[in-house]
Amino acid sequence: MWLELKNSRFGYKFRRQHSIGGYIVDFYCPSKKLVIEIDGSQHLKNKEYDKVRSDYFEGLGIKIIRFTNKEVSTETESVVSKIRKVFVSSPPC
């Protein structure tokens, strides 16, 4: 996924493994206040933790989009398309 996000391919800079509060997110675009999370199988067991974490980010005005590891590895173009739609549909910060 990082290969798709780095070098401002979407027209915005992303940070990888970025700290926000007490949490580390997979990818963060500060200018759009957007977190992209890639969830492995451990997230199936940690739904409550993920909800608390998501609520925290949303309280800061940060949008979160999640994809599974499988989606990223087998449906990369679809994932990229979904991310691109978020950039097109959200107003600039």
C-alpha cells in the first residue's frame, strides 16, 4: 500500500506509521485529516478496541477508512479507487 501512497501520488503527502495521541496509525494524510488502516486478522478479535480508537480519531475530526490485508493484496486497484474517491468527495482542509 505504501508504494501507492508515497511520493504524493494522490496529490497529498502521507505519513507511514504515524503517531496520533497514544495510537499509531498505518497511514496518515495530515492535510486531509485522513487515516488509512490496513487490518489483519487480529482486528477480528479487537473490535471494541478499534471502536474506541476510531471514536478518538473522529473526535479530532479525522476520517478513517479501513481495508483488510486481503483487500490490499488481492484488490489493490479497487482499494486505490476507493481512496481516490475519498479525496475527490471531501473538501480541502
